[in-house]
Amino acid sequence: MTAALPQPMGRQLAHWFTTRLHGRSTPPRSLARSPATMRHHLQFALPVLARLAAVGVSDLTHVSAAQLRQELDACHLVGNDYTDTASALRTAHPPRRTEQPRRPPARPHPPPRHPAAG
């Protein structure tokens, strides 16, 4: 299935497939998935990954989330096809540490209120 992809991308996808299929107990942790689930994810992710390979991308580590969204939008998918493809791409390409949304800083707690001295 991944023979049409460039070698680095094919290796990365094979590693992702094996890791998700068998699970992982060390970070990043992952529960084992069924072979049917993994085939489903691969079926939906491969067309977008093939589009990336066609424009010269050979390594998934150099693909940003914005590039993936752009390629996904270019496929003009709707409904379940869009949802399944986006889900498969999220599992195959988790966000890099720098791409994760930042939490707003915690607001400091207001000083305790004391009852007015009478």
C-alpha cells in the first residue's frame, strides 16, 4: 500500500501503523487498535499523503499541520469522508510540540476578602 510513497514517508507510515496496531506503553502512549481500524485509517490517509508525495514531500517530519489542512481541503471531501480522512491524518501526523495550541496563562487568584471591621 505504501510502495508508491517516497522511502522516508513509507518508513514513517509503516512505523505509525505498527505502533498503533500493537499499542505503546511508553510516551507517547497509545492503545492497540484493531487491524480493521488501522486499514480504515490507512485507506483514508493514503490519498492525501500521495498528494503530498506528488508535490515533492518525502518526509512527514517536514509537513506542517497547515500543509495537511491545505491538502485535505484540496481533496474536496464532505461528510464522513472528510471526517474519516481528517481523523486518520491526525493519528498519522500528531502535532509537533511547537504547533500545539497554547493555553492562556492562568489568572492570579484575587486577594482574599476580609469582612469589614465594624
